Amino acid sequence: SADQISKYVEKTQLYINSTMKELRRLFLVQDLVDSIKFAVLMWLLTYVGALFNGLTLLILAVVSMFTVPLVYEKYQTQIDQYLGLVRTQVNSIMGKIREKVPGAKKKE
């Protein structure tokens, strides 16, 4: 119906607008550290794209969708413990980087 279509169009428009705002923020370097992380991610994705073609990535994604939840369910406590350690290390390193980079703004 027309109401459902307008509802979906509004949701899609909000999603596109928020995505464009975030991309604009990353490309215009409003936060230096986030822009550097985005640039490094794009650089790494070029190597992933060079190693695999699209069909291989699709197959890996489908296989991962079914295996990762089972592995996480089985080893949840160990995975959460190591993810917590990694998260604290990354946060401490990012804090040090934000202190040393002159243009990095503080998140509140």
C-alpha cells in the first residue's frame, strides 16, 4: 500500500542521510583518528580484493554466517574474556594516540 511504501522510503532516506553524514565526516577529517582508521581499513580492503574475487568472498560470508555463531555459543566465556583484553588494549592505545595527535578532538 501507499502507506507502507512511504514508510519504507522514509526509513531508507534516513539511513542514506546518516551514512552520507558519516562518510562526509570521515572524508573531511573532522576527527583525525577516525579518518586514519577509515583510510587504513580501505587500504587493507584493497589487498583483500586483490586476493579474492567477489564469489569467493560471498561463499566465505555464507559459511561464516553459520559457523561463527556456533563457535561463539560453544566458547562464549573464553571469547568474551579475550575480546575484553583486546578492547582494553585498543582503548589505551587509542587514548595515547589521541593525546599525542594535535588535531584529534576528545569524544565526550
